[in-house]
Amino acid sequence: MKKPVLLLWILFALATAGSAQQPSFIADSLETYISRGMKDWQIPGLAIAIVKDGKVIYMKGYGESNIATHEKVDENTLFMIASNSKLFTGTSLAQLEYNKKLSLNDKVTRYFPDFRLYDNNATEMVTIKDMLTHHLGTKTFQGDFTFWDGNLSRSQIIQRMRTLRPEGQFRQDFGYCNSCFLTAGEIIPKVSGKPWEVYVYDSILMPLGMKNTHMLTTGISQRPNVSRPYSTSFTGQLHELPYDQVDNLGPAGSMVSNVKDMAKWLLLQLDSGRYEGQRILPWQVIRRTRDMVTTISSRKSSLYPSHYTGYGLGVFMTDYNGKQVFWHTGGAFGFVTNTCFVPEEKLGITILTNNDNQNFFEALRYQILDAYLGVGYVNRSKQQLPGHQKETEQAVKDLITLKGRVKGNAAALPISAYTGEYGNDVYGTIRIKPKSNDLLIQFNGHNNLTAILQYMDKDEWLLEYSNPAFGIFPIKFRIDHGKVQSVDIKASDFVEFDSYLFTKK
């Protein structure tokens, strides 16, 4: 009887070896942690995959993709992955360089002879690599109010980049730039003969078997098992948002995917460009994307065991408790997502969520890194939650105060004095029309974006966008000698940090 018993013990040990090696947080606490975090941060749905040592060791959906119909999230549920698209673009350009179709040090003007930046010297020097590494000196998100969900074509956005006046130094200051990635991605069809979306699909998605990943946002609402986008911004209450339409910024962030497919992307990253034993991409291509080009910070973090942060070709990099970590996040209206991989540990993580006003998706990533990389336990969600709750409560109070100032008061001038066309060098034009005792702004650079202006007091108006993701703000017209001269218009920081000055024509 001893031999069968011994054999059973051996088989049991082999079967449970994988789970026994997982950190206790992953094996015992992960599900509880996620469920608690989703409730605390008001997240309707979340999907997660963890890969380790060449295998998917955890993959699951939580909550709802649609709070009206109560459809559940699973591993196949689609989310907009937004800027997690960038590494696909950077990898494609590195592959084209490997195949001697281009050099990342090529000048952008080689492919777009009429390309211009605000500064002539930068125009002459700027390369594909500069575009991929956010090295222009522009501010983070600069120009995105014009480009995000806008009606400019890709070529028109590239043309409009000449209007972006940088506040930083070329090749010195980091400023996260979506239009830069678009420009780099649009070089792909110049050398391959295929549009960006077709090239990435053919050279990466299909060889990897990422069959349910889509390159563009077009038609997203009609796809099966797709999450709806939600937010708690400004109001504190969960509300649904329209889907972004950002195919004009495609190489910077238009991809749609799920954790089942993103796990395959992580496995390729962790096996030097191989998947299931098959070579998909040369190691030299993968390695090229991870070379740090832009230094973002070289100072020790106060929250995490890291000392530097840099950027390669569509991927951030840092040290974390002695290990090299690569990651990126993605944000679209109603969605925030991340991917992360630690080659030395053969560890990869992807987390997709459908509420854009929360940081649990990152707290969870760090919690998992802590567990695998031997960092002492600190509840990352509870560490960050009070600050988030305080900000949300203050935003709700501010909004109540602003709306309380709308009492039907008369503006300083007749309504007709404010109407007409206004222009901005970056954005283009808006038109302000009367709407009863209020004003209606038509944003000509967007297909379906308007805003209502209601007069409050003290020469201030309350601006409320038709798409709630763009926000609610107090604004003021500049009046000189009884005539309206201009107006400053703000959008959500999620879109762009600075306001736009529109001058009355």
C-alpha cells in the first residue's frame, strides 16, 4: 500500500507546486482586496490577469460591465486600453528599424517635408525617437483639448502641432505628448505601405493570437461583451459617459482589448519576443523599446521603493525593490488601465477598469508588485483612498456652490453682446449663440460637443459641457469699454491642464 500512497503524494505535490509558490497575498487575499477596493473607489467593473513563469496564473473579471443591464465582467470583456497602445506603436517602429526600413534617428521631415514645430531649430532636428519619447518640451497633454474626440484628421493634427508653443526645452524636459505618438505612428505607412492599424494587426496581434483586440474605437458600442464607460468626476456620483472616438490619435491610444489578449502580450514581453515557443519579434526589437531615452526623475520615491523613472519607446521604466519594472497606464473617458512586467521575475500584470476617477487600478498593481518583490505589506488602497475621498468631497461642494450662484441674474451686457465667433490658434473656432437667457457654445473642432453658459454673478458664468467628462467650470469674459474681447475656456485636467483663450472675431 505504501507505493500508491507515495505516488499520490508526488502527484499532489506536482499539481499544487504552482499555487504553493504564490505569495500569500495572491493566494489568500487578492479577491477580498479587489472586492473591497472596487466598493471603496466606486468601480463597477474590473478585469485582471497575472502571468508568472511563462503561465497565466490568475485571470478573472469582477463586477459589472453595464450597471443598467448588470452584465458581468469576465476575461473577454473589452475595455479601451488607451495609452497602453503606445508600446505597440513603439514596438512596430523598432521592428521596422530592425528590418532596415527606417532609423529611429531619422528626421521627421524626411517623411513629412512640410512638418513644422513651433521652434524652427526643433523642426530641423526632431527625430522619430524624439516623438516616441515625449521629448519636445511641450507640456503634458498640451493640445489634447483640440485633438481628443476632435474632428481633425491625423494629417491635420500633425499640421496643427506647429501651433504648440513649448514651455520646456527640446530634448531636455519631459512632457507627455499624444500628438507626438500619432506623428511617429503615421510614419509606418510611409515605409510599410500599410496604415498603422493594419501594420500592428498583421505584425503583432495576429501572430500572438490576440483575436479579440481591436485597433480602433469605431463601432465599439456595437461589439459584444464590451464595457460601458463610467465616472464619478465632478458630481461624486457614478454616471455613464459617451465612448471616446479617438481614431484620429490612433497610434497614441485607440486600441480596445481584454485581459485574455493582454496576457499574451505580457507573455511575449517576458519571453524576449517569443510566445508559446514561437519567435514573434526579435529580441533586439524588444530590447530597443526598453532603452531609457528620457529621464523623468532620478529621486527616491516617498511612497515606493524606487529611485528613478524613465521612458523608452512607449513604456515607462523604474527600479522597484531592486528589480527593473516596465509599465504603462492608459486613460480614456470612463476607463483607466495598466500593463506592467518585471522580466527578472518573469512577472506580468494587466488591470482594466471602467471608472476613470479612481487610482485603485494602480494601487492594486503596486500591491501585487509588493507581494512578489518582497516589500513589506502596506495597504496601498487604504493609503491613497482618504486623499481621493477628500478631493471628491471638495469637488462636489464646489459644484454645489457654483450652481447655487445661478439665480437668474442679468449679465453685465445684453446676451447679444457675447454672441459670435471666437478663435484660438491651436483649437480653431467656436461659436457662441443665445439660448433663452443663457448662452450656447458650439465647439467647431468637435463633432458633437457643446456647452451651456449660465450667468452667475461677479461677471462669471457657469460652463457645463454636453459631454460631462469635459467638466463644469466657472469662466469669465474679458470686457473692454463695453465690448467683449475674449473668453478663457477650461476643460477637465483629464483632457488638458491649461485653459484656452478664445478671442472674439
